[in-house]
Amino acid sequence: MTRRHGLLGPTAIRVIALVLAVGMIAGIGAPYLVQAGVPLWAVLLLVLIVLAVPIVAVTRADRSRR
């Protein structure tokens, strides 16, 4: 059986794309965020969340194929 929208639904794709876009902005702007007074732990947490989202999506997609 094949799914109509692939392994992930269209909503999941949009959420992942949004998180990745925010993460890219935060990753590029991390020095500026720290300089502006955002705590370093908050910037690091944001970057880690952004890195975790595609990894979790890939592992979920791989598990659902089996």
C-alpha cells in the first residue's frame, strides 16, 4: 500500500519546514542573538531542537516503512 502524501502528511512537512527555517535563522543569527542579550543556553537549546527535528522525522519514517 502506498500513502497518498508519502511517509509524512502535509501538516508534518510544513511543521518540519518551519522549524528548519527558524533554526537556520537562529543558527546564522546566534552571535547576534547572544550580543543582543538572549541567554546562550536559550540559543543552544533552539539550535539543538532544530537539529533534532529532521533526525526524529527520518527515524520515524524509517520505522514506519518496516
